[in-house]
Amino acid sequence: MQATLLTDSWIRACGKRSSTIAAAPWRSDSSSSTATVRAFDAAAPDYDRATDGALFRLQRAQAHRLLLRWLPARARVLEIGCGTGDLLAALKPSYGVGVDISRAMIDRARDKHGAETGLDFLVGDAETLE
């Protein structure tokens, strides 16, 4: 299976098309910081409201426009650090996988977008991709 890799930092840094990579399995021996996971889990209930300010909306709109120009229609998309899944859902991929380190963020993404065909949300640590 092929997926297009998207990360917020890559989009900000490069602003151009990435290479296509094979999707990789997650190792189960996550080395992520427990404190980091706890912080994102704690932020999850208020994350959407906290990121709904004018600056965040502008950044999301710009990223969305860029990605829609950059991605082929109905692309297969892997988003690492998907949070509550809004960007992935907005891209309307033919198949999309959102990955986040926070189970609470993934639970919110599933609640918000889980019924949408072709979207899967997984708990995983990007640092443990094999």
C-alpha cells in the first residue's frame, strides 16, 4: 500500500510535494514520553475550541488550499500527528489514515470523523515507525 506522507512541520518547512512512501507498521514498544502523552490526552477535550481562533483558522485554510492544489484528487493520505482529524477529513482522501500519539485525540477524531468512509484513526508514535 502506498500513502502520501503529510506532517504539519513538513508542510510549513517545504511547501512542496513529498515522495510517496510505503506505509510502515508501528512497533509496540513505544519510547514516547509518558508526560507528552498525558499532556495531549489532557488537552484533547478542549483542543478544537482552543485551536478555533482567527490565526489557527487562517493557518488551516492556507494549509488546506495548498494541499488541495498539491494532492491528486482522491489521494491516499497518511497524516502523522492528526490530532482530532479535521485536516485529514477535509482533504477527502479515497483512503486516509490519521495517527496520533494521544489516545484521547484519536478517540475525538473517531467520534468526529469515524463514520466517514475511508478514514481510519490509529494511536501510534511517529518516532517508532519501522
